[in-house]
Amino acid sequence: MATDYESLRDFINRIILGNKLEINSLENIHPVVTSITTQFGDYGWNVEKLGGGSDRTPLHSLTSPNGDIKLSMRGGKVYRHSSTTETICKYKNLTKLMLELADVPAPKGAHFLPSQYGVALAYFNRMPKPVVVKPTDAAGSLGVTVGIRTAESFEAAWKNALSGGRQNSNILVEQFVYGVELRAYVVGDSVVSVIARLQPFVVGDGSQSVPQLIEEMRNKRAVHVRARKNPMKVDWQFVSRQNHDENSVPRDSEVVFLNQLSTVRVGALTVDVTKYISAEILEMAVNAKNAIPELEVAGVDLLVENLREPGTAHVVEVNTAASPDLHRYTHYGDTHAVDSDVVEYFHKQHLSS
């Protein structure tokens, strides 16, 4: 347990506590769809709302002033790539193949048909532990199990992956890579923002119990509207694996994680780390985006043990529909208007055509 989370604890101590960062105050959110369509309109682009979308992800078409560039827009995602690009990024096994061809470091692994449990188990038995098991088309954390070390836990993880994946999904068995979970927002050949995603946590002061620290953190999170809308979900079984319970008092500066997931629905936090990342890791993110045919705007997910050491970084996923709001409304540190970067990129493409 300590080894699994050593890099995360070190990150929190160095970046958040070391820089005395406080949760950003945020009361209002400006819809990214409105922001993007308004900016394109201000540049003279024709913006047309289409039918078939939803309130959350409306559909638009965007056409440059002289008609030379036509873009599609679904929610805050602006693109002109083909369905082939979508398929490659949707299925993690296909993404891995493209990353390997481009010599981009990625966790080792293989995918199996749902009927190939025996073969997958034999592969698992030969792999270094721990291991991750997930559907090849996993969305968020659905069907994903991490930290697998035994045949018994592998069987349970396999069943979880089967239930969490779609009908045609295979099962990916992959090396578990330690590190801080990063999202690099790549536009063209530039990384315009990098955030770290952290599962909810508290920091001990040597006097307060875990529940008291949780209540204190809830009060701190109240200043940020996104944190208020997505409260922390405490997994006490997970907390107990860190040798704590509802009566224990963590040591001064001891980091205790409250959930093993780093998703919005459990109250995860985002930290801007753009200025802390080495140039080599930024280049790795760009190379990962470029490994996918036709892709121009992407969210590249990495796991990195040390933000300054490229040898500790692995690319785990490339997303075609990266959320701009993760960067526009971070919980800690600077914010970045990545939606403006997207508009500027495509408008420059128009001006140079």
C-alpha cells in the first residue's frame, strides 16, 4: 500500500503543501459550448446548431469565413477527424498499438476475448505484479480494477470488466504503473495545460481524527462550486488499508486517501502542474497525440512518478473528447482557457490555408 501511493503522497507534500496552495474560490461556471461558439462567431465563422444532440452535448457545425475549413462540434469537443480516429481512441488495445508504433512509453499488456479467461490468467501469472484489468472500451472507472496481485482477485476483476464493458469489448490485462495521474491538453503540436487528478484526501495535524479532518476538508472545498457539487465519497474499507479508521488520529502532515478512484463522482480534485512538467514529458504527450491518425486536439493521460523525470512517465490513454473544464476550473493552482487555444488553433489553420 505504501509503495503504491508513495509518489502521490510526495506530490501532495511538494506541490500542494510545499507551495501552501489553497482551494480556488469559484462561484460561477461559464458554459464551454457558449464560450467556443461565441469566439468562433467573433472571428467570422459560421456557427450552426444541429439537431440530434442533447442539452449536455449539443451538436454544431463550424465553417470558416471562406468555407475552406468545416469542423464538427459535440459539446465542447471541436474536431474534423474521421470515425477511424474515434475508434482507435475508444478501444484501448488499438490505442496501445499506435503508441507502440510511435515508440511512446506505455504500460505493457495484452487484450483477450471474454471467452479467453484461461489464457488471460496464464498471462497474468507471468506478469510482474500488481496488474490492472479493464474493458478495452472502459468509460471512466467502469469495469476497472487496479492493484491485482492474486489469482482470486484476478477472477473478480475479470468479472468486473465483463460487467463494465460494452457488448463487443475485450478485456485488457495491463501492467500497473505507479505515479501521479496527469491530463495533458494537447492542441496541434503544443501542450497548453497539464493538470493532476487526485482522489479525495486529508492531511493529518497530529490532533484531529480522520472524521474531523474530513469535515474540515469539506468546509475548505465549499468555496469551489464544482467541489460542492461533487462531494467526497469516503471508502472506509480503503481507508483501513492505510491503517486508519474512524477513531484514528493521523500524524502531522500524514496524507490519508479517502477513495482509490480519481473520478469526479467521488470528489476528486484537480491541480494545475503545467509549469512543473519537464519539456521531455510535454514532448511525450505531443508524440502520443500525433501517434493517432488525424487527431488535432486531445487529452493525453499519463502516469508519472516524478514530474521532472521523463523515464518515470507512461502514456495510458488518448482521448478525443477531453474536458476543457478540468483545466478552466482547477481546484488548485492556475487555470487555463484551453477552449480559446482550440479556437485560435483552427482559426490560424484557416488564415494559413
